[in-house]
Amino acid sequence: MPLLGLLAVLGGCADAVDLGRIPPPVILISLDTVRADTLSCYGGPEGATPRLDEFASSAVRFETCIASAPWTLPSHASMFTGLYPLEHSAHSFLPGPGHQGDNVFALHPRFETLAEALGARGYATAGIVANSIYLRPGLGLDAGFQTWDVRRQPGAKVTDRALAWLDETDGGDPARPRFLFVNYLDAHRPYATLDPNDRPREALDALIDQVMVRGDEPGELGARVRQMHQGAVRQLDVEVGRLLDGLKERGLFDSAIIVITSDHGEAFGAHGTVEHSKDLYEELVRVPLLVKGPLQNVGSESKVPASSVDVPGLIAGHLAGTDAESAAGLFSRLPGNHVLLSENHFSRIGDLLRYGDRYHRERRAIYDGDLKLIIDSRGNHELYDLSVDPGETKNLAGERAMDLDRLLGADAAFAAKRRYEGERALPGKLSALEMAELGHLGYGPGRETPKEPKDD
């Protein structure tokens, strides 16, 4: 099916409206650490996310979206390039003896990003970013952004910065289109619940000790931590609503391409895991994906499984009929036309130091309908039928040998053809402030709690 036809099926007839030659505004909103089931429109608590639900009612809601990785850097690299981590190589690695610094590869400049493609086609580009560690300059994710404003701040400040950039770029050529990427961090450790009695950092550390150190069940503590996270998502919903209202006030909402998604989920003790970046179970990789095309005002649902790698293709596809339509040829992946994967290449440096050799392995999940195979570099493969076991409690790898072999073969064929074997890019050494930030966000070898940054 031609690209425009597929988009019309997914988004309704409004998606196929010819906007003339002027490309529409593009708004990409990344809700850091928001699993799909925290949104009411994905089965979360009723009334928890009214503004996101309202947006979903006039957008395409993909029932299933799988993050390409369970943590920030590789997942955002996929959103920007349309490639899986094994293809773009911006992921973690197992450090050798004497290794100093973080254990991540940056996104190599050889890979063209969505911002570069849109910038080359006349767009003003900006990233308003709250994740000060894994979206920091030097990791390659800022490629193509004329403005890359990274400051760890609450959602209200992020919204203010995003709207301010729109106002600053409103002068000059009024026909010049804009691409705005906004990253909110409120649902990441330490959850921004705005309730001083919650003390989420202490609760998270206690849950880690209970589940990941002692091996106990999460119990009541796990439920309490999950409620704190849900509280942070509620606050995030308010800020997303305020950003959308700002687009409407500026006359940008109706004509814009708006994508709202998340880079990964969060675990509260299931499968012996707390937080993220450690494994590939559904609570860590199933994320929301809401897409509104220009002039679209009728919502729909798509049962076609989607991925982080589909984001640039979905955006570029909506540019048909404009001067930027050639960008669609650069990002060909769309929901349903490629293998569906999620990957975790070892884990973060703090996990590797804190838990011995537990995470000294690579894991990749491949999906086939309701079947999901987690392929383990140590051979501890896990096969689940999500239609009857959405919580991934019964490993069928020993019972369904044919399915196991088939999916192993499909994964091996894809990896052999697509794995990146070129030069790897290493980021620069972390500053003292960035090392403190690493600990603040829970990735460092210790549990540093630096002072909160100023609002400047």
C-alpha cells in the first residue's frame, strides 16, 4: 500500500488533506519513563490522565507500541533515526578492566536523524530537554537541532521553555515550519508527585533493597511506589495539556503533526526488577503512542503493533504534498512493515557494579503476534504467549520448540543482515556535575543525592 494510503487508513481522511506546499509544524513529545498502562486510555486508573485521553480522542492510538530499548539513550536514538539499537549502536556495552567513565556508545554522525532531515528541508529545529544525562550534548542525539536546551527541571519549566521557543521563532518568515522535540522527566526517579509526604527516592531505594538485593516480593511497598509514580504521571498530564493549549493559542495545533510517546516503562518489583534499563519484560517496554496528523480531529485505534523506530516514518509520512515530502523516503519503517524488536545491551554502569554478573548479558525480544521471545546471550531464552499470559509468568521455551526455533532463526537472520559493524562513537568524559546527575537519576554506582538544580 502506498505510504499516503496507509496513513489515511491509520488516521482517518483528515490525514490525507493537501496542506499546500507549506510543511506543517512537527511536535514530538517524549514522556520519559511512562509505561502505557499509566494512561487511562490504555487501561490505567480512571481519570488519571484526562488531557492525554482528550488528545487520544482526536489522534491515532496505537494499542501496542514497543520501545526499542528499556532506557533513554537507545530508545531516543531509534525515535530519531528509525533504526533499532543493533543498527545504530547507541547503546551500553560491557566495560573491560580499567574502564573509566560511562559504558555507552554515542549515536554516530553517519546516521541521519529526523532533525537533520527536517532542517535540510527548511525547518527550524529545537529540543527542549529535561533528561540531563542520556540526552546531553555529546551523545549525538542533538544532531540537526539548531537549539538543544538541556536542563533538568520540573515539567512546568519544560513547558514554559518549549512555548518560549515557539514565541521566539514566530518572527521572520511566518511560513517557516518548526520541529519541536519536548522531553519531560517528571515520571523518572525521583517521581515528581508534588506531595512532600511521598519521599519517592527513599521508597525506591527501599524497594530496590527488598526486591533486587534480598530477593523478596515487592508487596505493599511495591504498590506504594507504583502509586507515587502514577502521581507523577498525573502531574505530567497537566503539563502536556498546558503545552497543547499553548499550541492552540498560537494557532499551531490544528495544522501540526503531533506525536506523544515514551522511551520506556518502569518496573515496581515484577520479575525481580525495579526501575528500568535492566530487562525487556512488558512493564519496561510497552509504551503509549498517540499520533495526530494535520487537520485531524477524529480519533481512531490501530491494532497494528508499532515501535519506537516507526516514529520518524509516521511523522515524515504526514509531509506528503508539501515541500518536505522527500523526507518520507529516508524513514521507511511504519507499523506492520518490519520485524518488531526490543533490545537491552547489558545494563547501566551502576547495575553492573552493584549486582555482580547478573546483568553481564545481552537480551533481545522479538515479537510474532501474541508470541514474544526474549533471547538471552547466555542461552536462558524465555517464550511467552501474551494473549493468555500478559504478565509473562509462564516460560514456554521448553514446551514449544518449533516456535522457539522459528523465532530464534528470524532474529538471527535480521541481526546478520542489519547489525552495525562500523566505527563506534564514545562520548566525552562526564563532568563532576554530570557524575552527580548520574547518581541523582539512579544510574551511578552509588546513590548520590545532589542539590536540586536552580531554575535558570
